[in-house]
Amino acid sequence: MKADKVTLVEIKYPRADREKQTSFLLVWQDWLKETDERICISTELCNSPEEEPTILVQGIFRGLPEEALEIISPLIALGGARYRLKYLPFKEALSAFNLS
């Protein structure tokens, strides 16, 4: 299925300590088993001495933002997440990953 427009998905958990990261990974593993095939996302757990620990999820959903929100709701349910859903042309989505 070709999509002219897609939903950019970005989720960030700033100050994600080990407990939050562990909880997120448990949810992530269950979520992957049943997730919609129209979503393509990746997750990064950042533990750097220079920066605060963070969970970052970025990807593209081939559908509307309302549908994307329903699909990612388990990933943002832990509390403390910032997220952004933006409906835009596919080519723009590829260069738009920048959650500040």
C-alpha cells in the first residue's frame, strides 16, 4: 500500500531511570506481538554519563494520527512521556525526526 501522507510518531521519556526503562521494555515486548503492521518504529534507550537517561521512540505510521494514538497508547501509558504525532507527506516525515 502506497501512502502519500503518513503520521510521524515520536515518543520521548526524559529522565527514564532503570525502573522506567525496564517497565517500558516489558510493555514494548507485549506491544510488538500484537501491533498494527502499518507502523514502523524503533526504540532507543540512552544511558550516557553526559546526558540524562532517556527512552526515544521514532517512526512512521501509514494512517491518520487518531489511529496512531490508539496504537501507541500502551507505549505512553507509563506516565512521563512526551509524544508528537504529525500528519505530513511521506518525504517530509523521513527528514522530520527531531523531538525537542
